[in-house]
Amino acid sequence: MSVPAISHFFTTPDALRLHYLSWGPTEAPPVILLHGLRAYAQTWQALADTLAPHFRCYALDQRGRGLSDWAPAPSYCTEQYVADLEAFVEHLGLARLMLVGHSLGGANALEYARRNPGRLRALVIEDIGPGSSSSGDGAARIRREMRDTPAGFADWEAAREFWRRARPGISTQALDSRLAHSMCERGGEIAWRHDQQGIAWARLNLPSADLWPAVHALDCPTLFIRGGDSDFLPVSTLDSLLAGNPLIRIRVIEGASHYVHDDQSEAFNHAVVDFLQQQEHGEPL
């Protein structure tokens, strides 16, 4: 059964109004969930359903996405996303927490860990690693998608067909979620809720953060989850991650692309909750 999400807003130091969702008992250990490049807080509903009996979950609509304010395109960068996350943690009053991040959200989570040593109890990174955003087939695919994505669609069926082509392995549940939460009716067409133009400009023009310093600096148990069919996190990077920090563990989920939590939701959700519960109970890596 789905756990209802509660909707909230807070304001960042640079006066952006950001939206977030919460699930689970307020006294439970806190987990913040960070979505990917063009996603939104509700993408984590199925994971929250699995986590909420044990954890207090918060999912942020990162700037320019979901119900959060749009911002100048140059601010769609790792440094600013991490500043937003730091403001969010302060707003929630969290001394220590766990973090889960997919793709762009994973990069932001890693950089948060580097900039805030001692704050994380555990970290889960979904299908991104050092170099993922700057080279390889996955990075090229995402740049191509940013260039080629239309500003809108004539009707809902055209929008649905766009997502079917872009994500061939997407489940019906995940597709319905994307239509409901990343798109809306505006000006007589089906338009994006997120700042597609600004996000595309930033992705195509701003340099990607070097994540190796963050990997080497990790001071909490960290699980990297790779989709078995991912074009974004190369298998060769996994060995380098393991060699780069003894606190890292790897999980590969077969039958999943870069979008593991969409393609193999049940396997992904159980991998995350098992790992976080192990850390909560103090079990060794």
C-alpha cells in the first residue's frame, strides 16, 4: 500500500522557494532522497513506501524541477545544488542523516558528503560515478537528449510516446509518474513542469564536477548501485571505486538501465532499505 506524501515548502538563502515531500514517522532516522536531471520528488514514492516503516524520508524537488522555483540557468550547477541541500538540512534541523541520490542527485550527494564530513551516517548512489557525466555513451546520450527534447507536445499521447522512445525499459508505473509529475497542460499544449530550457543549457555548457575527491573523502558506508544495462556507469569504474575507498560497496541490478529505480523498482528498493538498515543497526560492511 502506498504511503501518502506530505507536501512542504522552504526558502533558500537566495530566496528560491523549494518544494519537498515527507513520509514516515517523524522520530525515525532521517533519509533525504535526491532525484536525477529531469526528475522530481515523487519519483521516490515506491522507495518511500519501502523505507517509511523504518525511516523518516524527505524528497526534494531540486531547483528548477517539480513544484520548486525556476532559477537562472547558470545556477543549475553542482555547487548551487549542494548549497540548496545544505540549506534544506538546516531547515529540517538534522544533525546527522542518510542520503540517497540518482544521477545528478548522486553527484550532489557525493559533493555534499565531501563538503560536510561527519554529517552522513550512510550514502547510496544510484548509477553515477566519476567521469559519468563527462565521457562515454551515457554522457553522449544525455547531451543528445538535452539538445533534441521538444519544448512541448500536442497531446498526452504524444508525450507518452516521447517517454516510451526515450526510456524503452520504463515500467507502466514509472511512465505514469513521469507524465503526472514532470508534465502539465500549459498554453494549449502539454509542457514540462521543469525548466527544460535552462536545465538543457546548463547540462550542455557547464563543466561536470570531478567526483574523485568526494569518493576518496567518503567517511561513511556508501553503496553504489549500477543498472546491469547502464550506459552511464561503466563496469570499469566499479573496480576503481572499490580501490578508491574501503567504505564503498557495489550492487549491480540486472535488467535495469541508468534508471534503476524505474526499471527494477522492487530490487532497487530492497537493496536500499537493506543497506540503510544494516548501517542503522551498526552492522559492519
